[in-house]
Amino acid sequence: MELRKIKEGIFYISETTNIGVLQTKKGFVLIDAPID
């Protein structure tokens, strides 16, 4: 699990599923982000 701090919030990436989760002040946003 990779953790990135970006201006929108905290961005988590799972290396196994390539699904990102963006945690903002409003809540969670699931992002299907394939990484090449």
C-alpha cells in the first residue's frame, strides 16, 4: 500500500489491485488507477 499526500487529500494505492482511494475532507473516493 502506497501513501501519497496530495493537495486534495491523502491518496492510497494498492499495488496488488491498482485501485486508488482518495481520502478528502468530504469523504472517500475510489479511483481505479492502473499503473504502468
